[in-house]
Amino acid sequence: MRRVLVAVDGTEVAREAARVGLELAERMGVRVTLVHVLPPTVGGENELGDFAAFERACEEYARELLNEVRQGTGRLGPPTDTAVLHGEPALALSREAEAEDVDLVIVGTRARGTLVRTLLGSVADELLHRCPKPVMVVPEGPRRARLPTEAREGEQDDEAIASSSALYPGMAMNRHRE
């Protein structure tokens, strides 16, 4: 494993997913890319002047959020990049994961009922089906996810991920292979 991509949207569960991603990357010695996805530009030609200030504010918010999450662990941590993308979140994250040759995508998900998830959709659900890379979903919940304290010698990357994910109650992972 060389790189982990973590989706960050400002919610508590996304911050927990970022914490999990940063800790996992630190323990495995891999690079992390923290990503925030903004909606696609909606202004037309006549609205570009009025909309530009709003877009700049959104971009600035996203950069500040990513930097806050990066520094939120209170320790040096793994090598970390940040990226602000535009578009539909699951599609933008899938494309970024493929373009950046990411080995694992980590995303948080809020606990919603089936009806709400069906009507409003779920980025995590869509990402599990769309992303060509393995996806780890960190669920919302009262318990804090734990990582193993030591990697076992000779453990394969997939085995390390599987043993780590076993410690996360309710966590889901897809198993895409290239």
C-alpha cells in the first residue's frame, strides 16, 4: 500500500474517518490525501461575476477545513496532501482515486434509515458500488474506532486492512481488484 484517500466534508463522522485514515496511514507508512468535494459550478455566463466571490469563499472554506483536519491529530502523522474537487461527490472521489493511483478510499457515513438513504442517496453507498479501488466506510456511532497497536511481521497489505477493519464495529469494505 502506498496511498490512502480520505473524504472530508466537515461532519463529525467524516472527521472520524479522517482520524482513522491518518492513523492507519501512519502505522502502515503510507501517504494520505485528504479530499473535500464542492458542488459543480452552477453559475451561468451572466452570473459569473456575482458567483465568483461565493465560489472563492467555498474554496477557502474547503482548504481551511482540510488543513484543520490535517492538524487535528496533534502529532506529525503521515505525509499528507489535500485536494479540493468539484462535482458529484462519489464520482469525483472515484475519479481522484483512480487518477492518483490510490490503494484505499476511506469515507464516513451517517446512520440513516433505508427510506431516507433511498430518497436522498448516500455518498458512501454509491462509492462502494462505483469506485474501482477498495473503499472502507467508517460508520457514525458512539464508539471510537481502534487500530491494531502493532502490525504483524510479514503481514500482507490486504491482511493488514482486513485485521484493522475487523476492529471497526459496523465498518464496510468493498473488495475491488484491478
